[in-house]
Amino acid sequence: MTASSAAQRFRAQAASRILVTDGAFGTMIQGYRLGEAEYRGGLTLDLDQKGNNDLLVLTRPHVVAEITEAYLEAGADMVSTNTFNANRISQADYGAEHLVRDLNLAAAQIARDAADAAAAADGRPRFVAGAIGPTNKTLSLSPDVNDPGYRAIGYDELKDVYREQMEALLDGGVDFILIETVFDTLNCKAGIMAAIEAGQARGVDVPLMLSFTVTDMSGRNLSGHTVESFWASVRHAKPLTIGVNCSFGAPELRPHVSALSAIADTLLMVYPNAGLPNDLGQYDEAAETTAGFIREWAETGIINVVGGCCGTTPDHIRQIARAVSGHAPRTPAAPRTQTMLSGIDPMILAA
């Protein structure tokens, strides 16, 4: 399946029903209680690898495959690759940046094999999104409070980091590129340009999924943008989906989902956390509770694709799939004919 045909099939499926994506990988991996030696496998690496979840696609591929298969069995129409930190910047913390291409190729193949097997078993299309996290760098803000003009990384360097990861994911067979947990809109724009350049080199349009994260109760991300200004900043990329992930639980995201639903002229994908973490950083929200919140979203017609982020499990996805079954999908907003610009808030110019 080519990227363009996958996007067409995805839109066709989303026109008739609310689609379901997967849940958290980190939450599930923690349940395996792996030690450093299990993370490391037979690789020769100088630094401690415990917690390097992305490395497991090479050293414990059966763990990643089992988690992916569990989400598909729970009802997911789309699964993402276990590659949130499989980039040169994040892997430098583990001295494993030289493995970036191998990590993304292996992760894409694991997800592709699982999705294709599920589709072959019941005839329902399944899709794979190549997951790309924000890295631990920000283009919009200085990490040094005494030097506001300082940046730890430049736009072109970050774009190249994203492109390296995207090229491997595409070579591995993903259908879409998912730029998720966007805390800095400029980081996302570097990712968009990386995808455009990767597509031009291949002679194709790379389908993009873009997902914003709210960092405080005011509804803004770290670079100060609201969901409305984020949409104004990225709508030129014509993403296959736009949406929100992580951030908080579903109730806290509800007003931002509604706001984005009203203006976005593409599919809306949202995958919240399983509530807010407790004092130990754990997520206690039961699957039925999360699904109940999302059922209300489905009943009011504000979503096209839904799943889970931190703290969610295959049981959460199973309950969410049941909750949205039979509900009509959201109708994307009509494209704006007015000029829409963005600072940290959107500015719409009257015709």
C-alpha cells in the first residue's frame, strides 16, 4: 500500500465510522519489569540502557510485538511504532544515536507485520503511523534563563534529525508520519518541512498526522500557542489528521477538542491520558471511566479518531472502541476563505 493510497483508504474508513488508534507503549512496557541487561540485549553500548524503550525493538522485539498485537485485538484500526524517542537527539542520552536507522526500520516492520496480520484475519483495514516525538530540545525557547536569545539547537539541525527518522520509518513501511506531543509549534514546523523534503525525494506526498499537547490549564503548549493558533500555524501542511494527545485526562481536554473540532477542515484525532497521575506518577483511571468520557465526545460528534496516551492499556482501547461503536463520525469544518495567521493567538483577516 502506497502512502497516498493508505491516506485515501483511511479517509474512506473515517467517513463511515469513528476510528480507533492504540494506547500507551511505555505503560505496557513497565509491566514487563525489564532489567538493564534485558534492555541492552547483546548490544555493546557504554551507557546504562534501562528505560530506553525504543531499543526494545532490537533487543526484545517480541515485547513490542505482543503489545502491538494486544492493541489490535482490542479493536485498534491504527497502531503506532514504538519510536517516540528513536531520534539522534534523544538516543544521545543513551549513547545509541548510531542505531537510529536500525531502530526505526525494526519498529516499522514490527508494527507493519502485526497490522497486516490483523487485516488478513478479519478483512478490516489496519494502518501504521510512524511515531515521532518532540525530542528534549525546543526551537522557540532558551534553556538558559540568563540568555533568552540562546537556543540549544537550530531549525535546520532539528529538521535533519526529524528527516533521518522519517526516512527510516518510511523505508520500513509505515503509512503515515505522526508528529505527536507537540509542545513547541516551531519544532512541529521543522518536522513538517522534513516530511515535505522526504516526500519530494521520493516523488510522493507523505501523509502527516499532527498532535498538539496542552502543557497547562490555560490550554496552551510550551511555546504559548492555543489549539486555534496551532491550527493556523500548521494547516498549510494539509495534515490527514490534526488533534491533541497526552496533556491531561479527557475532561480537561474536552474544551480544546471542541474548539479544534469547530475550525479544522480535516480529520480530528484525540488520545488523552488515563486521567491525571497520582502522587506516585501512576494513572488510576479505569478503562470504563475513560471510555465514558470519550462516549460523550462521540455522541456530540466532535471526533474522527480516538485512542489513549499515558496510562492507557489494551483494556482502555477495548472499552473506547465499544463506546464509540455505532456513533457517526465528526464532519470536518468547511475550509476558511479568510486569511488566518498566528502569533500565540490566531488572527483572522476579514475578506
